[in-house]
Amino acid sequence: MTRQPRLFYCDHYAIPLPEGHKFPMRKYAMVRDLLARDGVFVFEQAEFARPETIELAHDPEYVRRFLAGSLEPAVIRRIGFPWSEGLVRRTLASVGGSLAAAEEAMNTGWGGNLAGGTHHAFHGEGAGFCVFNDIAVVIQKLRAEGRIRRASVIDLDVHQGDGTAQIFENDDAVFTLSLHGRNNFPFRKQRSRLDVELEDRTSDGEYLPLLERHLPQAFEFGPDLVIYQSGVDALETDTLGRLSLTQAGLQARDRMVMTAAQAHGAPFLVTLGGGYSVPLERTAEAHASTFRTAASIFTTVPRTC
């Protein structure tokens, strides 16, 4: 028997941001509202991740100081958000959403978090609107529990997943694939297992063949878990993306990844990632399309782990 897929959310936790801040916090609620109209998904509030779980991927001193609000101002500036209790709650819930979605994936074949994808967070510090790296926390938790041995991360956000790459650079059991803008943030790139750099204004016709060429390596690696960082900032309307993909191109991208993942058969986790289009509705619609595509491809028949 199939059942409605569950998605986890934390958009009810607000981060106080100064006027004019460029992070589009409104998009998270917009995405959930769009998907709720479909009547396809069940939405569950994400629980807070436990600090000791986060410490499986991060320096415990960094975790402690962030939670206590005692990080140096320079570290906070690199994160890009002013520290607040609201930021703490939102961050813990975002990681908790990915942990819950990973459990859903292990049980049903796939799971989705309507947040997460915070791939710029390093082992000992945050950056680029990312405090803790939920992708790394999920992998380390499931490995610590002996439930997976190998994992692949398919990062198609327009910005390199530098934090994820750094955390797993010397880890032979994690394959990191990143397709990202050559000239975009972060300007000091890290070394993923496979980096594919894209020139400014890369179009659907250039992007999709590159993805088709390199994507199989993530599955040939033999992962027990596949995590898809599904940022939509490659859209031509994105103010930070510098690429030229269309909505149709992003849909083809998602379908290519998810069809390959379904054929491989390992649990598949979708995290939200970046998106900064003007108008913001284009970002929200692109994010919503990713989860609609997942629901159309994956069945949610309970599985044994």
C-alpha cells in the first residue's frame, strides 16, 4: 500500500534580519503553501537536532559557542546572519528536518526537507548563510548507527558545496559531486570528489549534457544513501546565480537525478538549497517543482533497512 509522502518544515521559526538583508526567508513558507495546494503531501514540523548529533560532523566547541551566542563577530559575519535565539531555533530545526527526512528515506525510499542544504558550513565554522552542515550531520549519524557505509552527495546548487567537500575530502566512503559556477561564491573553492565548473550564462543546452555525463559516477560509487542538494539558484532570473537555466531546464535536471536514483535503489534525500530569484515567486515555484517531481517518480512503499 502506498501512502502520502511526508515533508518536514521549519518555516514557522523566524530569523530577525535587518531591513534590506538579501536572504529570502519568505520563500520557505511560500514553497510549503504551494505544495499544500496540491493535496499530495503530509507536512510535519521538524524537531530540533540534538547538539551531540550535530557534533558528529562539527567541532563541539564551535557548536557550543554558537548555541550560547559567544562566537567571535568575524565568525558571525562569515555566516551572514546576526546571532539570535531565533537563529538558534531555526538552525536546529533545519538540521532536524534533514534528519527526519533521512529517516523517511530509509523507511520509504525517499524523503524531503523544506529547508536544509546548508552546504557552506565547515567542520569548525559556518559561512554563506549556513551554520551547521545538515548533509554532513545526516551522513555521520547514519554511519555511526551502522545503517549505511557509503553515501553520495549530488550538489546542484549554483555555489560549490565547499563545506561538504572539506568535511569529506579525505573520506573514501563519501562521494561528493558538485556542479557549480566557476566564477561564483565561494571564491576559494574546496576539492569535491568530482567538481564540474560552469561558465557564466551556462544554458540548459550546455548544463544538461554535462550533468548526464558526470552523474553516473555518483551511483557507480555504490552509495547506501544519496543526498540531493537541489538548489534552484541556477535559474536565469536568480540575482546571485549567474547561470541561465530555465524552469524547464531545472525540471529536466531534477528528473534526470531522480530517475537515476530510483534505478539505483538507495534511499534518496532531497534538501532545499539556495534560490534568490526576482520575483521570489519564481524561486518558490522552482523549489516546489523539485518536490512534485520527486513525488511523481518515487513510490512511498515502506521498505526494510
